[in-house]
Amino acid sequence: MSTTSHARARRRDRRVYLRSHPVLFGLLAATRGRPVRRLGRTLLVHGPEAYREALTRLPLDRTAAGTTGAAARTALRDGGGGAGAGGVHGGVLFDQEGGGHRADRRDLAGSLGSAGVEDLRSLWRPLLVRRLAPLDRGGEVDLVDLARELSGSVVCALLGSGADPRAVAGAAAEAAAASVRSHLPGPRRPRAEAAAARAADRLRLLLGPAGAALPAMVAVAAVNTTVAALPRAVAWCADAGLWQQAADEALRPVLADELLRVTAASPLLPRVAAADGAVGGCPVRGGDRLLLVARHAAGAHRRDPDPLRPAGPAVDRLVFGVGPHACPGARLARAQLADVLGALAPYRPVVTRARVDRGAALPGWRVLTVRAGARGAGA
């Protein structure tokens, strides 16, 4: 690998931010020189220690407008109104507090532990063989479409649903995108909220008996993070010439961690303080908005992925949150990417087409096609 190769990879990956939310990510880039910046009642949190402090020591309002929890409730509100108008039975994990939050996280983490992930691997490995077969014949593969089928298949297996994986992935992506649009700053958007409700209804109808609020939230989170993360990581690997490391069984898991760190599928965590406190030495008042910049906390903007000199778990896993707010699907994400890299490595793929998805809930590609490289063709 070379500095030039990483620069090419970084330029391509930067497009997913600048073409989807240019003003927001331009602001974040301009303010990252300090661990914490205050702009009125909003704190931009960039530094790793301040980021950890915000997630582990500061009380957070998980249902405030503009937060992940509020968007989740909008996306998966109970259409029947059984928990109050537009309410959700039992919460959707991102909006929960206390014992209920811990119990649901324990249940989910149990199904995504080492044994559970190994069971899921027996599902996605044959899928990878089938979907990558065109590379043997000189054809192309759209990794975004592959990620949709992979994530939809995993969700259906986790929830015991017999739904079509592609349909579930499409509905989960639309539910997330519509709910995010309905919570953007500015005047209320009645049409956006109605679109979010329709997308949520479609997802829950597809999942059938498994379509309660919490399982549906699992579907939304798993699909959107997978579809955002896998194609971006593969594109970086291809542009930076990291296929030799991807082919090495010892280095591959470390490379997966490093690629997830620099691509940061959920680069920004919007939160609201529930009480007074401090973050990074900056006073915080209850009701203040916090934009926790995961990609900056993990050093994605300044440190290229290097499996020989990795950042280490204390840094690379910041993109999955911290403490009680850590993502229970982190093990699954790392295993999926490692297996995708291992399946692609013999082909030494190159990117032939990349188009940003401007409407997605998370920064990512709408299309990312690859073909076998010169050394991989016919391998």
C-alpha cells in the first residue's frame, strides 16, 4: 500500500459525506480542531475522551426530537395507537432507559454473541459464493445490492421471518430514510412524517408476526449499517490496494476493524442532554443538543487503516459507541466484513462504478460495482 493509494481511497470515500450532507459535514470538518465546540445550544463533540464522557457520564434524553431514539419511534410507531397516539409498545431500544433498555440489549447481544454469529456465517458464506460467481466470468457485481440481500437474509434469520430478504432490506432502508427526513431541523414536514409511517407499516407487514417494534428496529439498524458499511469498506480496500492483507487469515480481522473505523457507518450520533453536566471540560445544560462525531473520535479523518499498526480496540470500536450505548451488533459487523473481504480477496477487485445515495439515512453508495482485477481474473 502507499500514501497515494490511501489518498485515492479517502477522496472517493469523502464523496459519500459531501454529496449527501455537504453543509453539515463541512461544518464538522471545520470545527474538529477542538475536542468540543459550542454553537449556541449545540455542542460538537470530536475528541475521543469527550465522546466517551458524553456516552457514559452525561444523562441523555433518549426521546428528544432530533435524536436517534426519536427517529426510531417515528419510524416504528404503533399504527394501532395501542401505546398512545403514534406510540410504540415497549420502546425500540434506542429510546429506552434503565432496566428495560438493559434487558433488551442483553437479549439482543445474546443472539449476536460468538455462537450466534457462527450460526449466521453458515447462512451468508454460501450467499457470498453465489453472488460473487460473476467475477469468475469477467462480470461485475454491485456490492450495494449484495449488502442488501446479505443484511436482509441475516435479519430474517434473526427474527425467524419467512419474508423475502430483499424486500425486507428495501423496506428497512426506506423506513430509516423517511424517519431521518422527518426529524431534520426546520419547520415540521407533515409529508415526511406520513412517509415514515407508511414505510414503517410496510416493514412490519413484511416481517409478519416478527414485526413488533423492537424486532423491526433490529431490522432497520442491521440493514442500514450493513448497506452503508460493506460497500464503502470494500471500495477503500480496492482503491488502497489492500487485497494482500485481506487474503491473510491472520490480518483479515484486523483489517476489517480498521476499515470499519475509517469508514464509520454511523459517523454522527445526535443526542440531547437530560440534565446539567460537563463534556470535555465544557459545561452542558439540560436540553443542550450534542452532535457526537464518531468518525473524528476514532481518528478516521487523520489515520489511514493499517492492519500492521492498528489503532486498537480502545479507538477503533468507538464507531460502535461506548459502554451502555455500545452497538450490540459490533461482533456481527466485524465478522460480516471479514468474510466479505476474504471472499473477494482472490479476485483483487477494482471499482468500476460508484454513485452516492443522497437520500439514505446513513452516508453510503447507491451503486458500487466491482470486477476482478488483472491478477484476480480467472483465479
